[in-house]
Amino acid sequence: MTGQASPPAGQAAAAGARHRKSVGWPAGRAAQAGLIVLALVAVVIFPLAFTNQQVSTIAFLTLIFVCAAVAWNLFSGYSGYISLGHAVFFGSGAYAAGIAARDWHITGTAEFALLPFAAVVAALIAVPFGLVALRVRRHTFVVITIAIFFIFQLMAFNLTGLTNGTIGLNAPFLLWDPVSFDQRFYYMALVLALGTVAISWLIKGSRFGLQLRAIRDDEDRAASLGVRAMPVKLTAFVISGGITGLAGALWFFFINQVLPQSGFDPLFDLTVALMAFLGGLGTVTGPMLGALIIEPAQQYLTTQFSNSYLSQILLGALFLAVVLFLPRGLIPTVAAKGSGWLEQRRGRQDVPATGEDGDGGADGTDAGIGSPAEAGTSAAADAGSGDTSAPAATSKGPAS
Amino acid sequence: MGTELTRAVINGILGGGIYALMAVGLTLIFGVLDIINIAQGVMVILGAYLSYALSVHLHLDLFLGLLITVPAMFVIGVIIQVAFIRPLHGSERTSMSLLASYAVAIIIEGALYLFFGPNYVTLNASYVNKSVYLLGFHLPYIDLYGFALAVVLVAAIYVMLYRTTFGRSIRATMQDRTAAMLVGVDVNRVAALTYGIGVAVTAAGGMIFGASGGGFNPNSGYDLISRLLALIILAGLGSIGGALVASMFMLTLESIVDIWQPNWSIAVFYAALVLVLLIKPTGLFGRQAARAQ
């Protein structure tokens, strides 16, 4: 997991990070592990306890968004390149599955063999997409992803021979009764979501993940220290795109239909980004938490208010509230509060050594976002683990 | 064929004037605040709906109505900047401001749906459906008036930027925020007013867009903003002259492609954007490198 090759930029930092984690706090670790097991049990028995179709639909969609938000974050959150074009992959995955099922006459449960195909198609699309978009940074990157997104939506509308245009595509019919249909899809989405979280976690702890975060903090410095920026960014982009495509295909099989405006939906881009921001950009658990909060809330609002416009306004207001009052996201904010509390309890002496342990898997505090005091703490902790970690961990000032 | 082409070029230039006006507002906001105002598109639509409300309920002439809608949009812009954009800071400011303006766009869109419903509407006035026979072409009055208005407003922005003290402080802030602050420019005030001006021009842009296009609904903002973003990136972020040239050029190109391939004409926007950035990542007239912003 911690890369084996010898090391320019992030190696020492990686070793440091592992070291800090293993020093740990046994009781805290046990509690954390217990919580994870409890959560796992809860999500596994959930569909058995709730068979109401409305509930199981929301549960499935939530898992799809967990997957999409975590996949988005493992590129955008780690690298700092904010993509507002991930619906390209979601839609492409759905369309790839739909087109293949139609042209290759795939019916019934055989459709699930198309899931890997959809992932590969989305990943292949991510290669030229990334080669074009990743040449530019910041605002320009964001706008390029939006532009490419619109090109894809336009293609879905206009390449009628391939996509059926505005009529869209239908998924193969499954001879499952409604309850087991929902349950099976739920478990497939659960496996996908857990797998994505695991990949995100593995990447975050790896040398590759450190290179990504070094790029986020200062790409030119990272490059000068030997990080091959373009291949690293592109790899993350392709992994992220492939997973999003897979989620798109599964979503398509569940919903049974894909239209240009539902597969390539600008709100999808925004929602996924918001989930990651709400939970904590660049953390492992943050985007998952964000999806678990936002998607059910959104679905609930949509069903509660017959007026979907009102729910749209509320959603926008929620976005604004997150951006204004929780700019660092839930996980890093809570983690900072937690370590601040520990700091007070233990006295200031050993803060650099233990402050980072308090936040467990969600080491958002190393992001360099936030108040100077906290950034200082994490920089101090990282400095303790080796000088070469500096480019990956030092905080940067305001963008402007 | 030849006449068709000439007509396409004329349409492109007339339409380009309006897009230039809206793009100048967007690029001005970028230059001073270092944010991309995703809400610009839906604000154009808001401007169009304000004109619509005034003309339907108060029977006010569209151009006279601008005397109300432009200041109204200016105030809305200043309020949004002070309430939602100014509080953002820190290293994630770029992405935060994008999300904040996107959120503003969603709220405005939802509010427009609530008040006006999802049906397409058009702005009507005596001159909207009439045209003048000029140089062998029937040119709609509204397009000509709109173009004239756009020229006047863009010229006014130019004069303001290059002939007034306030314009000098805007340009100073665009060049170097810290240095501008050091020589006594009230950067916060400049930022709020610039945002207001950038939004105010959308009132005029929206009125002409709503009167000359094929109708609009609250959802039309997405199409607009994606074009406007493509235009200002193509021009080079923060370049005002570039935004003018890019708008004229792209609208003409789109209108020419439209002769053969109406379904794909919008794709020209994005394809051109991608092509230009492959060759010149700064955009056509960009000063700062998009790579190293």
C-alpha cells in the first residue's frame, strides 16, 4: 500500500503517515472498528427490514451516489482539480450498457455482464477527456469539464442512430418480483459503494495518493520534486471515471431507462461535488457521509413537496449554507473540534504527536484548509515525520 | 448560397453583440474577483423575466423597462456579492466560489419556476416581429436595436474602465489586488460594485435575448452560461477586448455552421474551445497562463 519504489516526493511522508497511524490510541481504534462493524451490519440488514418500495429506491440511489461522490473525490478531492463534468462518465456508462444490450441482443440477467464493459468504456473516454482538460488548471479546468460535458449531452441528443436521441434507451427486462428486484440491486450497489470506498482509502494511503495531494498543494513544486504530474492526474481521472461509469450502468439497469438529460445531468455534477464538499473534500469518509445526507434529503424533499421547484430552492439554500458555514466540510470540522478538545485535555505539549490520531481515517486536517492555527498544527506534525513531506503537507495561503 | 452565407454572417455579428455584452460582464467579474460566476446565465434569464413582468403587467416598453431592470439587477448583484461571495476565503476559495454561484443559480432558477412556471415565453413589442429591408436582407428591428444597445453599453463600460478613477481602481484590482490595496483602493468596494456592474449588464442582455430568441424558460440559463464560459475561456480569462472578438467570431461561426447542421452548431462552440486550448492554453488573448494561474 505504501509504495515500495524509491522515493522522491511523498515516500517519507507516507512512511510518516503510516507510522503516526500505527502509534494509535487502542481504545479509540477499537471503538472505531466497532462502529464500522455496526454500520456494516446495519447497511446489510437494511433492505430486509425495509421492503417499502419508496424506501428501497431511495436507499439504492443513495448508494449509487455514495459511489459517485467517493469516486469523484478520489480524483477531484485528492488532486484539487474540481471536475464539473463527471456526468460524462455516469451517462457514458449508462449509454454504453444500453447500446451494447440493444445491439448485442442481451436480455435478462446477462445484462450484468455489461457492467465491466461500461466501466471500461467510461475509463477509455476519460483518457482523451483528461489529456485535453488536465492541461489547464483551476477555473479553466472547471470550465473545460463543463464544456466537454455539454458536448456529450449534445451527442446523446443528436447521434440518434446510436443513442435513440430524445427517446432514450431501455434496459433489458428482468423477471424479478419487485421486492427481490430492489434487494438485489441494493446489494449490488452496496458492494460497489464499499469497493469504491476501499479503493479511495487505499489510494489515499498510497504513494500515488500522496503524489496526488502534492499536486493539489503545489503542482509545480511537486513536479520539480519528481512527481510526474500528468500521468498521476490522468490515472486518478481514469479510475474515477471508470467507477462513475460502472455506477451509471447499474443506475440505468435499476431505473430501466436513460435519456440524454437524465444520463448527462448537470445537476449530477453539482450534487456529487457538493456531497464531497459537505462531508469534507479529500477525506475518505467525507464524500460518503455527504452522499448519505444529501441524497435521502433530496429525495425526501422531492416527495414531500409536490412542488419540485421549492425543493430545488431548498437544495440551493443547503448548498449555500454548506459553502458559507461549513467550508471545510463536516469531517474535517468535527475532527478539528475533536483534536482541539483533546488538545485542551492533554495540555499543549504533546499536541503535534497525538493531534492527528484523533481524527482517524479522516485526516482532513492535513489539507491545509482552514485556520492558521490548525494548519500550523498539522504542518508541525508532518514536519516531525520528515522534511520531504513539506510539499505534500504544508498549507498554502489564500488563492488570491 | 452566397446570400445565405452573408445572412449568416450578419446574424452572427448582430447576435455576437449581445453575447459580447454578457461575456464582458462575466470576464470583468472574473478579472476583479477571481471567480467564475456560474450564475451569470440564469441572471440573464432573470433579467429577461423582469422585462417580461414589466411589459406584461405594467405595459412598459422593453427598452424603457431597462431603466428599472438594470439598476434592479445591479442591486441584486451587489447583495449576492456581499452576502455569498465576499465571506469566502482560504485556499479552497476558487472551488467554493464556483459552488456558491452555482447554488445561487439553482435558487434563482427555482424561484423563476415558482413565479413564472416552466412554459416558454417571449418578450413582445411592436418592433419585435417587424423587420427592415436593408442591403437585400430583412433584418428584424429588435436585432438592430439590440446590437446598437450592446455597442453603446460596451462602449460605456470601456469609457468607465479607461477614463474614470473608478475604472482605474477596477483595472488596478485586476492587475494586482494587494498592490491596489496598498495604494489605497478599497478593494472590497470595487469587488462589490464590479459584481453589480457585471450582473447589471445581464438585464440588458436578457431583454434582447428574450425578445430576439425563440423564447426562454427558467431552464435556458444552462445553455447560455455554457456558451458564455466557452467564450471567455476562448478569449482568455479577464480579457475584455478578447471577449468582444471571441463573441463576434464564435456567433458568426455558429450561425454559418447552422446553415448545414442546425443540430450541431452549438457543438462548434465547445469544439473550438477545446481546439484552441490544445494549442494555446491561455486562450486567444489571455495574459496570464491558464496553466499557472
